[in-house]
Amino acid sequence: MDRLTSSHGITPVFDPEKTTFKETINKTNTMPLVTIDIIENVFTPEQKKEIVSKITETMIAIEGEALREVTWVRINEFKEGNWGIGGQTLAAADVHAMQGKTSAPMTAVA
């Protein structure tokens, strides 16, 4: 059986030998999964770590500390040009311009 192990050593699969995860799921009947969709090259690796940390803390504040070990945050990065608003595709530079980091105009990406 393939297993994924988090940085906390939690194995997120049902396994009779690993009762902690199973007991947590049985108590809560939930495993929070938050998915964040972003355009690649907008956020630095440090910013993505901060996103994961702050989203996790927000979920824990709502659902309780017992779910920390099973709260998953997934960041999906889409290639520049594979995201659009108002009929225009977006690149990282466009998002940075919206953030006030640059004054670049909206860029059409092929």
C-alpha cells in the first residue's frame, strides 16, 4: 500500500496498526483539505510556506487543535496564461501590477 507521510510523521491512510490517524478521523468524521489556486511565479517559496501555515492556523482556530495533524493545504500553480479574468489571460507580472509592485499593463500570454 502506498503511503504519504506528512512532515509530522502522520500517515494519512486508514491502517489498523496506525490508530492515531484513524481515531482522529472517527472522532471528527472529517479531514480538512484546503486547495489554493494561484498563478505560477506570483508567490515566492517563502510566501507559499506562509500561506500553508496561516491557512492551517485558520482551520485549527475554527475546527480545533485535534485536527492539526490531518489538516491538508494544497497549492495548485497554473502556468502563466492558463488563467483569465474578463476575457484576458494573466501572467505573474499582471498580478504584481495589481498588487502595486509594478506598473505593468495587463499582458496577454500565449
